Amino acid sequence: MDAVLNIGKPPGMTSFAAVSAVRKLARATRAGHAGTLDPMADGVLLVLLGRATRAARYFEALPKRYRASVRLGVETDTYDTTGRVRAERPVPDLDHAAVRALLLEFTGDIMQVPPMFSALKKDGRPLYELARRGIEVDRGPRPVSVHSLELVSIDGALLVIDVRCSKGTYIRALAHDIGARMGCGGAVERLTRLAVGGFTSELALDLARADAAAVAARALDLNTALGFLPALALDPAQARAVRHGNQFSAASAAGAGEPVRLVHDGTLLAIGMARPGPAIHPDVVFAG
């Protein structure tokens, strides 16, 4: 099966375990996902089956939306409440207008230091492996984009925020930095991924209740799942070139350096990259 599934991952399950469960239900030989969710988090996890795994980076590049509950007054080593408490401080009186103004400081193109408990690698080793051994290494700040950061509610020391952001944004790090800016610390208590691009939690298949029939019924073919990319209909000569991985001359709706679906007679043959010329270079070929 070559397909994409919008799965609702339950809390307490790793992304790897979720992918493994879907792979078994679908009887797929290959499976992967398009963006890890922390074990404590729930919500949208895109599971890719078969040749769809080769398109992972296009799904990973989609913007994300999260709902995060941040427990103020506490700092932990994991930046969430499952971790070891490093410090506790009193929480100041929170004024809605002041909090909204503070959140604006974390909106837009910002630099973010990833948490030690993350899958990023240092000398080939995941940071979380080092963190579990009590080793902390320097992590340079990385650029991320927070498209919007909205205050949902304040209930005592619990701050609930809605975040729309780019790939690579760590919500745990965002919560940690917001808490530090408030002077009291903060850690994520609950995290839900509400959307990955147009794939929303409302339309996600509840993995806790999924069976083989539900997986088969909800699986999206790759061409449909990649509908967020512009499409280019190929003539027979162009289709032959694509099948052999060759560049061809054509104009497309995509700008230079942007991906485009290459379709012939309704079948997705490849994802191409628009180049000046105008020309299209096949980037990932699905049909031989």
C-alpha cells in the first residue's frame, strides 16, 4: 500500500510505536512518519506507507498548529511536566493584556535553542541519549517561525496557548522560554497537535480504536495527500522523460526551487522541482 494516513496519536505512545501499529494493520512493508510527536503529546501524526515514505520531507515542511497547556512556576530538564524538576518559583499575578503582549515577543521569525531531550543529534548521537546520562552539550540557537501565538486561557498557574509555527519549532522550548521571560519558569503539561497543514485533528483516525478496515478506508493515495502542491499535467514525451529521471522543458505554477506534482493520465509519476529556463527536474520518481 502506498498511502498517507492522518492518525490521531494517543498520549503515552511514541511516534515509532504508532507507526508500527499502523504498519501492521495495513500490512505494509515500509512505513514512516512526517514529524515526531513527543510520547506525552497527542494529536495529528502523518503516517506514510510504502512509496509515500519517499515524500516525507514535503509533508514535514508543512506548517503546524498546537494547543499547549503550560504549567508556570516550574522548570524541568525535559521542559515538560514528565521530567525532573530543576526549580520552582512563585507565579506572578497574570494580567491577560500583559501576557498577550509578552507572547508577541515570541511571534515571527525567532531564534530558539532546542531542548536537550530531543531527537537532534550531536556527533551522530541523539541528544536525549546524552541527556539521560546527565550530559548537557551546547546547542546553538536555530531560526524558526512562529506564525501566531494566541492566549486561550489563564487558570491560576496554568497558561493555555494556541501556536501556529514552522517545521522544527519545539513547543516545549517555547514554553520554557515564555516561563523564563515571566521570571517563574514554565513546562508543558499537555500538548496536542491540532493540524499539520490541512490535515486536522478533527479528521484524524483515532489510533486507539483503529482496525485494518478503518485504516484501509481512511488511507489517502499519494497524489491526493500531496494536493497542497501544484500539479503539472504531462504529455507522453514528458512522462517518458520523468520515468527515466530526466529534466524536461515546461512552465509550471511553482516558482523556481519549489516542488510540483508531475501527473500523467491521472497518475502521480514524480515530484519535480521547478528551475529557471523554464524547466522541471524530477526530484522523487515514483513510477518506473
